Amino acid sequence: MCDRCGIEMPVGGNGEPHTLDECPFPENPPNNTPIISADWEGGNIGWRVVRFDRNGITETNEGIGRESMLDGSLWGNEQVVLIVETAHIQARSNPPKSKAQIFTIEELQLLEVSLQESGSRAFAFPNTRCKIAKQLAGYGDDKTLDPYAQILFYINYAQGQENIHPRSIDLKQWRVKSTHSRAMDILSNEVRIDMTVRLNSFRAIHAHEDSPQNYDTTDFPYDEVRNAIQIAEEVLELHLLREENDTELEQDVVEYFNLNVENLEDLVGTDAVMRLMTLYVCVFNEDGSVRTHESMLGQIPNQIINRFEQIEEQEFPLTSSQIPIGLRFIWDRLLLMTPYKGKTGGQFTARANMMYKGLRNYDHSNLTEEEFRMKPCPVTSCHAGEGAHCTMPDGNLRAAGMHLKRKSVHWNEPDDFWILRQANRQRWRKIQKTMLRAMIRVGATIQE
């Protein structure tokens, strides 16, 4: 067993536990600042704490009570880097929705003070990254090694380290959400519900007897699909997709949204119009007016606002105005385009559309098969390594070509391919933001 980390995994090439020389942990943490990963095991056990400092790694899983996190005694009130799973340092809902949320907002404010007084920083580790962290560390699926994997992930993949890995992620420093931010959460949730209801209605039109095909809102109170097409026509007429320093951007956006057809009316009823409608419902209300602060606030039921004011003991902090919706609000709060979001549940149809029908297809169509062969095939029955063609279980070349699973995203992809994919995805994000920005400008013009 390794003298530094005290655990057997990852195993060496000979199947034996790794030795000190092979330990994935460096001799000392960055800047010699202790790193602590704390996992809440429940009231009977308390906090399970793994600490990495100049003396190596130690683990404690007995007798560390819930309140020790709040007063700083868990880390000895010295300067540390504290890593805790996101759910454990999110404010408990009222009424509670998850047993993982163990602190009230007032208690979390005490934690924030303790961190500041000791000069420490805390990072909320996304649950969606725990499995990936273990894979990268070579720990398999052993959940008991989560704290160790989180520390390694912070050392090797968090931005801000001395040697930045090409796959580095900006692990945001944790802070207590402000009252304004919590109110914005409520607002964005209500808007997403509206978006989801409308998108699901467009998609389900064909399910009704004698109804038109998908995405044909002819018989709806508002013909939203044709309204969206009219917005797209104005975007093209005003050349709002052009960028001086990117001469190919306009054409890339036009091709992505299939706006290069002779008559945009031909998009009605096709799967292609789904991409346009996904962004349209972000920017526009059902009646075709641009979303404003006032119209969005009007979608929050009074009982939700009243409950917020009762809990917070103050007035709802968001104010009404005719200012159109902003790109950042759409991207960060409506579409949840952060590196940490995984499956987003039933109220996020817009993001699901963008990721599955949009980004996934964009990956598959913009990267060549030769480029996909830069990574080995993950199908267990396939013998294809890096650069090789996919095979049948008997080793013969697969007549149907490349396994679709080989084109999926895997964190064990070679770095050079991962960088290539990221560049492709950055282009996809620019295409979405360019169209959203153009739609907002057209909506603001109509409003005037």
C-alpha cells in the first residue's frame, strides 16, 4: 500500500497496488496549502474528512459533527482549500426537498464568515463530475474514493493551478447566494416552465387526430412557428449575423438553422425548424412580443412571491421594467450552459433540444471519421484502437462503418482529440449566441 495516500488504487500495470513512486498525489499540495475534501455521511457518522497536506493524506470519519463545518473547527481554522459536494452547501429549501441539503441559508452565512476569517477558499464540487473524477484518477466506480478523486481533480484540472491542463475546468469559488440571486432562480424557473410547455406543444402537434405535422402551429391561438420564421427573415435582411472579424460566421449560422432554403416557409413542419424554435421561445413570449423584465415577472405566481417575502422577511427584490431580456440571462439561467450541468430533468426541454438535436449532431457532422479515429472505440466487442477502423467481434472490419458510440463524448478521450472537439463546440456556442443576440435586437426594434 502506498505510504503517501494509503490506498491501493490505482493499480499498476502488473495488477498490484501502486507504490509511492507511482502515487497520483504529488509530494505536497499546490503552494503547500492543505486541501480538505469533506463528505457528509449522515447524522450518525457526521463528516468524513480527507486531508492532503505536507505530511501526506489522512482520513477521519468519526465524531466530526455537522456544526464543525460552520465554525471552522473542521479544518482547524487555518488557511485551507475546502472541497464539498455542491448539494451539501446549497441552502436547504423550505420545505426541505433533499436530505443532502443540511444547512439553512443563515448557517451557510456562518460558514462563509469562518472561511473568510481563516483566509480559506471553498469549492462546491459538482456531483456530475464525481464519476469523471474517479475515472481520471483510475479509481473505477468505488464511491468511497470520491474525496480522494475530488482532491486529485482539483490539483490536476482546476483552472488557476500553475500547470494548466488542456481540459481544465473553472471550479467556481463557493459563496452564499444573495437574496437577489435566489429571486433570479425563481424567475428563471418560471420562464423555463413557459418555454417547455410551448416547445412540447409544438412537438406533440402530430399526435392529435387530423392535426398537421410537427412544428406547424397554424391552428394555434398564435402561429409561433411562422412568427419565428418572420423574425429570422428580418435577421437576414438586417444582416445581424455578420461579424467584421469573422467572415464565415454569417454563413455558418445560416447553414446551422437551414436558413439557406429558397423559401423559409418550407421549414414549417420540419425537424430543422426545431433549432430555430428552441431559441425563439427564449427571447419571445407566446404572443410574439419580446420578453421584458415586466413580462417575465408577470409569469411568477403571486403565491410564490408571497412565500419568498415571508421566508426572506423582505420585499421581492426584482423590479419591473420594459428592458428586453439579455443574452447572459438566457445562456446562463434559462439554458443552463455551464460545464457542470448533466441531465436537467423534465422542465428543460430547450436545453435538451440544443444538446441532443443540436450540439450532438453538430459534433457528428463537423468532425470527420478520420478525426474520430483519433480515439479508441469504447465498444467492448470492438478491437479498434487509436487510428484503427471499427471491427466486428471476430476482428473483421465492420461493414456498417464506425460505431456510433465512438462519436460520443468520453472523458478518457486522448487530449489532442478532446481539444479538437472543444474547438468545434466553441464554434457551436458562437453560432447559438449570434442568433440569440440577433433575435433580441429584432425583438427590441419591434417593441419600440
